[in-house]
Amino acid sequence: MRIKGWAVTLGLVFLLLVGCGSDREAAGGSGREKSEAPPERLSKVRHLTVTLAGWEGPEDAGVVMAEELGYFDEVGLEVSILVPASPINALLYVVNRTDDLGVAHQPQVVQAKARGAQIVAFESVISQPTAAMIWLGRSKIEGIGDLKGKTIAVPGLPFQQGLLRSVLARAGLSLGDVTVEPVGYELVSSLVSGRADAIVGGSGNVEGVELESRGLDPVITPVSSLGVPAYEELVWITRTDFAAKNPQVIDAFRSALRRGTAAAIEDPRATAEAIDKAVESNPELGLKETEAGVEATLPLLSRTGRMSPRKASHLVDWMRSQGLIQHEVPASALLINDNTP
């Protein structure tokens, strides 16, 4: 399922190789402000294929509005926004050159880089952790310790299992004490149907809001309160060679994206309507649920797009201490702010 027709023909071995993976938003300045004019239009129109981290949703408000309002066209970009067949494939589509750009979770990027993937993050989408452990109030689960013997649904990204292991350890549990069920896009339906007792890898501003809109009283515990350090939840990525050869393209994309984010923040209603009508949006949600998700997510979006090297370094240290990576990854290899390592 690639909504615009892309087929998944990727080998499991390669998948495991790369997937098993602000201090004023970041050191170095604030980036372009909303009122600043976009960069000069590219001399030649460039077509970009970009893959999101999942369904087109509130986290993608910047790119959705940039497309809706023609900001990509203004800088000479034709952008095709695609949805991966499974959340686990988003980063892989960039690594294997199926797509030019993509959205990924920063821990996913760290894990892939530690395994040799030639990718780099160039723009922050959400500059703080939003991942959470979520269960329903009716479940009678009072805390992490009560998860023993329970089924926990995850989207399936390999780093999430390591994160879950760390969270469980705080309550004296291990992965062997629970059943981990990879469910892709079906986090909410797994919890509602009783297939899972809890979910991790979703977020309070998306899955949590969806559950609240259904009147299901979710209990939402952010991973940041469970010992996980601050990090950029979602970042835009590309291949290192693409970034090196196409700095003007990256800069043009950044500018249009930041203008789209500013427009989304200014007009939440129009943003929700644009997401709701998108072919690639979650088919299980209506406009009401989308509006609620947009309202909860817009305050979390990065206004400048700049990433924090300090956060990245702390995340790397923590992931190594937890056995999630085996090799040190310098922040300079993980991210570029305004094309400057």
C-alpha cells in the first residue's frame, strides 16, 4: 500500500540493516522568520518525492499547507507527498533512493546511522518527544508494573522495542514479561478492540486525542516522564549525497515548509480541512477528530525547523547506554542546520 502507487519490494535483510533500526530550538540562531521572503526561485523546476512517517496528519501541517497554498511552486519545486505502506518503511524509502526526502523519528535516525545508513536530518518537525504509553481507563492498569502479562501494541519501528524495554525496566519488568504486537497503523483500533492492553509509539496529540474524541478516557504517560531524554520527535531526512549535491533544493524546500507551518498555525481550521480532504489521510478519522488533533499538535510544531545538537548528543549517549546502538554517532553526522554541519 503506497497510496500513490509505489510498490514495496524491499528485502527483509536490508530492512533490518537500516531500520533495526530548543536552546532557542537549536544552537546557531532562529532560522527564517515568518515574514522573511522565500529564497530565489530555482532556475530549473525540480520534482521531489517525499514520504511521510505515517498517514498524512496533524504533524504534517507544514508540508500540507505548503502544498495547499502553492509555496513549493513559488520556489520551483514539484512535490509528491507519499505515505509508506507501513511506518517501518518511511526511512528505508529514503535510504534506498525510492524517495528524495522523508520524515522519521530522531531515535530511528540515530539507530540507522549507527548501522551505516547514509542519511542526515535537515529540518525539525516536532522538537520534543511526543511518544507515549497509552492505555484506557477501563483497563484497570494503574502503572507500568501492571503491564506484566499484558499485550502492548507498537507501530513496528525497531527502536520502539528498545525504548519499551527501557521503560519496562523502571518497573522491574522485561520484554519477556509482556507480549509485543507490531500493528503498523492500527494502534488505536488494537486498543479499542481489546487486541492490545496498551500501546506505545503513538502520541498524546494524535492517538490520545483520537481516543478522547471517542469518549474512551485514555491514560497517557509521555515517555519523557519515563526516563527517556529530550529529543526531536520528528525530523525531515535525506541522503547525505543528496544534501551535498543539492543545497539550494534543500534550502528551497525548507523555506516553503516553514512558510507552510506558519500558515498552519495562523489558520488551524483551514489546516484541518486540508488534511481531512487529503487522499493520504487516515480514512478512519473525520473532520471533527482531525480538528482536535490539529489543535493539540500545532503548539508542538517547530517554528524555525532548527535542530538541537545538544539534544542529539544526549539522545545518542542515552541510546548507547541502553544498548540501542553499539557505536558512537556524533551530532555533526546526524543533522545539518541551514546546510551547515
